[in-house]
Amino acid sequence: MEGSSTSTLSQRVVRGGLWMLGLRVANRGLGFVRILILARLLLPEDFGLIGIALLATNILDTFSATGFSSALIQRGQAGEELWDTTWLFSLVRGFLLGAIVFAAAPWVAEFFGRPDALWIIRAIGLTLLLRGLTNPSVVGYIKEMSFQRQFGYEIGITVVDAAVAIPLALIYRSVWALAMGGLAGQAAGVVLSWLIHPMRVRLRFDRRAFRELYGFGRWITASNIFNFLLTQGDDILVGRLLGAPALGWYQMAYRVSNLPATEIASVISQVTFPAYAQLQESRARVGAAFLRVIRMSTLLSFPIGALVILLGPDFTRVILGPHWVPMISTMQILAIYGLIHSLGASCGPVFLGLGRANLTAKIQLVKLVIFAATVYPLTKTWGLLGTAGAVAGNAILVNPVADYLVMREVRGRFLDFLLTLWPPFLISLGMALLVGVVLTWMEGGWPRLVMGGIVAVIAYLLGIYLFEIRGRLGLMTEVQTIWREKISHGS
């Protein structure tokens, strides 16, 4: 019976992963097209203005996050009183944050020395109010692992965002296109959340439900705050010390270098968190699932990170244009961070699924202390390269510790974790060497970029094949198992 339930769960995880991967590809594909269009039409300084507005709203959003949604997912059974209490807090929080952003916008604009960012900040602040109006029961899609429904909900938001932002950018060539697109997408999300989910919540406060939600959610809140300071602190420092143009370069470098790893990590987190929660009574099963997840994620994130380092300069010159050339070295350093981050990000869902959110918060706190001690002097001395070095060095120091703690929690060996990384590392190394040889023979421009990509794909697939026939990956075994499960369950 247990084997049957495990098989069904693994099948749902794979299906969910495919749905969420499709969602991320569609979401980020549209977003990337939008960024490419705006990168051609706008200057780095314009992106810096949007970055200032997003920093202001993200600070409030993160520091006031309740973590109630994660608590709802982790709990086996969530009664109506839990959902109703979550909805009440979400609504009140949204209105308060929207009002605070509107009132504080002049101070924020003055802090960054950009009074022209005032109304951009206020416009972006309205998204916080709209999020508070969203039906919290959409979290049920993740809890129930109904990721195809989550796909429909999120892709609707993205399509509306892109449908508004791209035409406005082409017609007016204004940074307001991003702000208006974000508002339109968030408004569409509110409407969709009430139309497509059958659950209806009420404005009700239940003291027992609040204590239960807060007991778990407080660690999520602490972790989110620490993570925000880690991921946004560098933006704040760059914007303050180096100015809006440098912030535009830095944020674009981060997006390009970390987009693949971040999206892979996001898909993994959304799919595996509810799965680990269902398996939490058996640490051994969680450990086996974690190693399979690590193997699959690194087979994607390692080669993509290597490509960013190798082809990033050509991509920047050919696709983004000459205005973005100063960010190339920064982007390559941040690509190293992306590789390490993809490993650390896989740990969080394990801790959450096992009810050990306190470990996530403590790890983030250690990262924050190291980051705070290094980022200012390095940025002051080496500019953007120093900022990127502080971010990458922090991940290199702390993320292996997080992986060790995961293996300890699931009663596994850290050696097994390291052995899991060996095939993806060798495949990526072989691909990088072949691409590097090709690049040394060709001049820059479109031909070099295209040929480098073609060689990378061929080398990667060849490496996968060689390891697979030697039985080091077991990809075909997993595919056959999932296919048999699908037939046996008649779905």
C-alpha cells in the first residue's frame, strides 16, 4: 500500500514539475521578450528607476509577510477557520502597505536622489493593495498539487501583463509601460482568483487558527526578511553608492545570469514542498527524493550556468546592445552564484516539508551576517565586480552547509550528495570545454553566438547519452516507471 502511494505521489510530482516548468518557461519567456524590447528602447537609467520602485515595495512586502500560505501547505488538514483568518490578514495587510508606500514615496525618491521616481513608486505600490484582494484559497492548488490549475491562473496574469506592457513600450517608449503592465496583470490575478477557485472565504478571525498559523509562519517571515536583505541589499547598496545607471546594469546582469537557475529552483520549490510534506513521516523517503531532485536540477542548472559564463559577452553585445557592455564581467561572476544557488534552493522545501522552517531562517541569518560584513567594502573598492563577488562568495561558503544539514535531517550521507553531483558536473565541464574551443576559432557576432549554442546542445546531449548508457543517471528507468504507473492507474 505504501509503495502504491509513493508511486502515485512520484507521478504527481513529475506531472506537476512538467506543468510548473511549462508555466515558468511561458511566464519568463514573455517577460524576457518584454525585457529585450525595453532594453532596446530604454536606457539603463530607466531600468534603475523601476528598480528603485520595486525595492521600496519589496521591502514592505517582505518585512510584513505572514508566512501563513506556507503554513496552510505544510499542515495536513486545513479547516475553514485557517483559510478565513489568512484572508482577513491578507486584506488588511494589503490596504496598509498600499497606504504606506503612497505616503513614503517622496522620502524613498529623495533617499535615492531621484525625485522623478515618485509616481513610479506610488504606482508600483498599488500592486500590494491588489495582492491583498486576492483569494488566498488559490494556495490550495499547490497544496493539492493541482499544478495544471496553477498554470492557468498564473499564465493568465502573465498574458495580461505582457499584453499591456509591450504595446505601451512600443508606442510610448516609456518606463511606465512596465508599471502599467504590472498593475494590469495583478488586477487580472484578483479577478481570476475569485472566478476559477470554488472555495469561498470569509472575513473571520479565529484565535486558535491564528496561533497555529503564526507558530509556523513566523519562521517563514524571518527567513523571508533575511533572504530579502540578501537578495535586495546589494541592489540598495549599488543604487545608493554607484547610482541608477549602475543599478540598471547590475539588475540586468542578475536577471540574465540567474534567470535559468532561479526558475529551476522556483519550480522545484513549488512542486517538492507539498510532496515532502506528504512524505514527512518517512525521512528516508524524503532523502531519496531529495537526491533525485538534486540530480535532475543540476543536470539543467550546471550547463546553463556554464553557458552564461561562456556566451554571456556575445549575448550582451548582440542581443541587448552596446549600452549594456559594462555589465558583462558582473554577469559572469553572478552566473557562478546562480550555479551554487540552485543547490541551496533545493534545501528549503525539505526543511519546510519536515516542519523545520527554523533551520531555513538560521541558515539565512548566517548568510546575512557574512554578506553584511563583506558587501560594502568590496563594492566600495571594486564597484559592481565587488558586489557580485560578495554575493557569489557568500553562496560558496554557506550553501554546502545547508546541503549537509539536509542530509543530516533525512539521516543520509553527505557523500551520497556529492556523488549525485558528479555526473552533471562532468557533463557540464565537457560541454564547456568544447564550446570554449569553438569560440576561440570564431569572431564575435551572431555566427559565434549561434554556433556556440549549437555546439553546447550537441555536447550536452552527448554527455547525457554517455552517462545514461553506463547506468549513471537512470533517466530512462524513471521515465519507464512513470509510464507504467500512468498505464496502471488508467490516466
